[in-house]
Amino acid sequence: MTLNVIQLRPVAAPRRTLVPSVIAPLVEANTRGNPLDPVVRETVRVLGFDSFTFSFANALRPTKDTPLFVYTTTEHAWVDLYARKSYVDVDPRLRAVENTWLPETWDTESMRGQSARCDAFLDDAARFGIASGVVVAQHGPRQDSMVLMFNSRAPRIDSVWRLIVERRISDLVIFGQYLSALYIQQHREDIEPDGDELTERETEVLLWVAHGLTGAGIGRRLGITERTVQGHLDSAKVKLGASNRQQAVAHALRRGLIVVNG
């Protein structure tokens, strides 16, 4: 599967007179153009969690064939393992919020036993401090999905922990909404395709493929990671009905979507 990790950077945003206290440090950092990642990590800690992940997919139920765009404070080793083992297909957190906009709690003990692969996911996740938490889904009008995951090392959600979460749920939702809004504003071009049409970035990537550049070379030229380049290629291949990058370029040339000069 293709999992694209994107950094969160300050973006232009209008000043607001009403700023909930939970996001005040994040709003201030964004307004001043300061690094956001340290503020996100501290806010997640204050809310009582160990890590946080925001994911975007152009599908209501992502699979290993769906490019995922994520911002996360988890370890890179976990992200790589998640992608390598295509855990998106069995991630019980995603399944829990497929058909609801309401927050859901989960823990390792309650999720265990669904399948051998799900248990393997739970075991691997626990090794990286992801053993329980709260998940909030936001389903968009384009049949896309955004999922906010607040993760804890605790393997079981007891009554005391659940009460604490219930009291903080509005803060979790507000924090997640603000963070996802910043994320979408920053990466709108990359993650919001217009129907089956190629995005501007997908077209750029295909054009550089046509010129013979490698994924790494395209990434350097466009200022994105090689993994993100592959995500755009995968998305373009699906839209063009191509099985590989060369076929995608051929289809794009034939349809006049890209033009190679010289």
C-alpha cells in the first residue's frame, strides 16, 4: 500500500475572536508562523494521549490500493510497518467508524479475536505504544474520509479512563477539526481530486515520468517525498485505467493530458 506522510506547516488563516482554549496554543503558533509539530505533541499529551494520527483517503473504506495521506506523531518505524503489512485492510479503528460520525473508543482487549491479521496488527501497534484510544471520522461529500486517531499505551479502557475521555470529547473533536482544516488547506491540491480528472500534481508527476525521471528525482524537483510521488502515480493509474507508470503516461499523452516537447 502507499502511505504518504506529510509534514504540517503553518498556513494563512484569518484571526478569530473566539478561540477554544484547547487549540489556543496551536492557533497562536500558526498565526506566528512557528513550527506546529511541537505544539500538536504537547496538546495531545495534555489531552491524555501518547500519540495522534490524522489520515485522509479518497474512499469511505480505504484498502491497500487506496493512497493514504497522513500526519502523525507516531514513530516512523510504525508507519513503515503499517504500510508494508497493508494494515489498512484490518485496522479495527477504521472499521469502527466506517458508518458513523460519532467518536468511538477502542482498546486491544476488546478488539482482539476478530482475525489472525487483526491480532497481528494489535500486537504490532502495542509495541509502538498504540493499544487503545479514541477515533473520530469525518466523511466528506466526495466519498472521501478523514480519520482522527488519539492513541494511548493503556491496553484496556476502564471506567475511570472512559469517564475522563467523555469529559474531554468536545476538546478532542475541536482539536481534530482545527488540525484537519489546516492540513486540508495546506495539501488541498494533492489530496482533493476533481472527480476522475487528474490533479495538477498528478499531471506534473506523469510529465516528469515521461521525461525519464525516477520517483526520487521527481520528488527532489517538486519538493515532496518519493513516497508521495508514488501515491500520485498510483492515483493517476487508477483514474487512467493503467497497470503501470509507462501505460499511464501513454494514456495521458493519447488523451492530451500531458505534452512532451523535445
